[in-house]
Amino acid sequence: MRFSKDEAERYLAIAASAARLGGRTLLELWGKLTDIREKSLAGDLVTEADHKSEECILLYLQEQCPDHSILSEETGLHEVAGSEFVWVVDPLDGTTNYTHQIPYTAVSIGLLYQGIPVAGIVYNPFLGEEFKAGFGLGTTLNGKIIRVSGTASLSKSVLATGFAYDRRENPDNNYAEFCYLTAHTQGVRRMGSAALDLAYVAAGRFDGFWERGLKIWDIAAGVILVREAGGVITSYENRDPILDSGRILASNGIIHDEMSRVLLSVPQEIEPILFKTQIPKE
Ligand code: IPD
Ligand code: CA
Ligand code: CA
């Protein structure tokens, strides 16, 4: 891939300005939402904050890079024919947290060149944390280089995960994996923003993260954050390409094989409890 560090730096600066515009919108609308709707699946929320953040991010990216395509969660693909670059935008990752005023939410912007993530930013305006990575530039948190953890085993790890919005209907709902890994690690966190979860893996706060049902805008920035911080990110099967696999496994690299083996072999015997339990009415 021909992609220079200078280009990475230039695009990263554009991504950072765009993310700050989105972040400003999220700060302005915090606690003032008047329009909270469900999308096609129960619990999958969208608000005016998602739309307004997206609008200002897209306007800025289109002005700075008119030759690049953009794929954004709420308005889909804005294609520029022949472009090798695609900006992938989640204008508000962690919408459920946002509606409940839980400040674990972020703007996530990744840039793909020929389908490969080459720059990414995950920005949490509430904690003032800006995680950035560019191809060959390393990963930074507010300008300081960060690295994945050195934790050597699953039993000494703290992990993170999430549950897709189809979890009520889909037996592949991650509950069994969650139970197993909760019992065999120092803990599993379910924080509510996949983009930030990946940024936390890059920062060494989490030793690993997994989730199924993720979309490209949840992870495009996180992929390069983890890779440039020395971590590994693959499908559950431990394979590339991962962007459209929907089953994402990220880690410090050391515990990766162990996590992959668990995710591929946990029995789903918890299902009868979830779907056949009768709770008496009073
Ligand atoms: C969601 C968050 C959440 C994850 C969901 C995502 P949204 O994104 O990243 O942590 O569990 O799968 O869809 O809907 O808040 O942008
Ligand atoms: Ca998201
Ligand atoms: Ca979103």
C-alpha cells in the first residue's frame, strides 16, 4: 500500500477537526434531547444529537476532501466515483448512554484507503479524551503515545464486550461467552460504546474486547487505534479481513489466541434459561 506518513498526518488533522465539531454538538445537546426514536430494532436509538453531529462532520469532510467518499451511520454512503478513500463516520457511538447522560460516548471517524484503515480518531468530549492513530504514526491519547497492556493471561485480564440490538431475537446473543469470560477473568465490562472500548484496548485499560453484530462505523477508527498501539484485531476466528465480519476480537496480542479459542468453543447451553424460563405472575 502506498500511503505516506505525511498523508496520514494531514488526514488525521482533518479527522480531529471534524470530530471536535461533532463533539461540540454532543456537548451542546447534552441533557436537552427532545427527539429520541427507535430504529428498526428495539433499543436501537437515534436522536437529534446523532443527526446534528453527523451533519456538521459530513459538511466539514466534504469541504476538506471533496474527492473522497463518505460512509456514515445515519445517512449511508455518499459516494464519489473512483475514490480510493472512504471516511467512515459514527457521529455518536453510545447513543443509549448519551440519552441517559452517561458520559461514555464518542465521535468515531476512520479513514480507509483501498479498504484499509489508515487514520482514525475516537473522541470523547465529556472526558476530553482524544484517541488518534495514523498509519505508521503510533496511537496517541491527547498527544501522548499509548500502548496496549502487557497482561499475559486471560485470568489476569479485564475485558470489555457489548450486546447487539438483535439480542432479544438472535440466539447468537453473546450471553454464554459473557458468562464464561466473566468467570475466568478479573472482570468483563459492558460500557456501551464499541469505539471507546477499542480505544481503551489501545490505551491498555482493557486487555481485550469482543463483540458480534458490529458495523463498520463502530470499528473503522478503532481498528487502527489498536493496531498502531501494538495490539491485534481480527474476527473471532483470528483471521483478516475483519471489517465486515461483524464478530470482532481485539486484544493486546498476548491473550489473543486464548480469547479466540474461548469464543469459538463456549457451549450455548444458557439458551433454555433465557428463552424458556417462566416467571410467575405475582
Ligand atoms: C453501539 C455501541 C454499543 C454496541 C452496539 C453499537 P451506537 O453503537 O457501540 O457499545 O454494543 O453494538 O451498535 O448505536 O450507540 O452508535
Ligand atoms: Ca455505533
Ligand atoms: Ca451511532
